[in-house]
Amino acid sequence: MADDFMSDEDKALFREHMRAVKPLAEKTKKVKITSTPPPIRRMNKQTRTPQPTASYHLSDFISETVHSHSVLSYAHPSITQSRLRHLKNGAIAWEARLDLHGLQTEEARKALCQFIHNQKEQNKRCLLIIHGKGGHLGAPPVIKNLINRWLPQFDEVLAFHSALAKDGGNGAVYVLLKKNKLED
């Protein structure tokens, strides 16, 4: 029996307290039934709206912690070593910049998603993201670790690497986005 876990004394006490309780009135809903479903609105490629930034689901799980002096680097298997070297050396001029330094985790996540989405829509290829070095009092830098975790999760990101000193050094990364596919 489902209520065997309660003693007789507990059951009696429960019934006593529930005696004055009245069930809520049941609301009846009227359902409108139509013989044909409403037509499905189809959108052509020109009228489609861009994918909302809320569709990004970024994991915060960090398996290996990076420190403030660590160099961040990631390359999708499809990127050539030559292209990655150009990114590392700052030979690809960045076209847009985002400063996440000092933001809380959720603020940084939203800002990053919106930024990547907007830059992709504007056909920007190389970005500079400032995450800061953090790690005050020996603690690992939070935003830097999250950036290292989040960026590879974006389909749009081909590669990233810590920036040159003139652009923020180990407190920033250059990010290379995929080219936009030509639309029909």
C-alpha cells in the first residue's frame, strides 16, 4: 500500500488537519474544435528572421582550469596551420571588439552570444574579445576560463588565440568566425 509509511497516529492527525479543507472549484474550459487546421505560414529565405541568441546553450563545465598567464588557443580541424598562424600573429585585423572584463557569468554569456550572433550577421570574420586576466589572490580567472570553454561550443567559431600585447595579451583573444554561406 502506498500509505503504509505513515503510522495510524499520523494518518489520524493528517485527517484532522484536512477536515476543514475544501477542494478548489473545477474550472471547465470550452474547446473550440475546427474541422480544418489553420494554414501553416511558410517563409521564404528573404523573410526568415535570424536565429535568436537564446538558442545558444553553452556549458559552464570546466575540465581543465587555465590561469591568468595561460595562453588560450583553439582551432577547428578544418582550419589550416597557415591561417591559425596568421591569427596568432595578429596578421588578421580584428573588425569588432567586445569587453567582458568585470562582468558576472550570466552577463558575460548573454553579451558573448549576442556579440557572436551580431558579428556573424554583419559578415565580420575576426573579432577581439577582452576577458581580462582575473585570478585575484591566486584564484583562477573566471571569465577567461569560461571563454576558453564557451568559444569552441559556437558553430560559428573556427579558431581563437590569445591576443598580442598591444591588443590585451593574455587578457584577450582573437576569434576567427566561419564565412557566411552564400544564400540562394
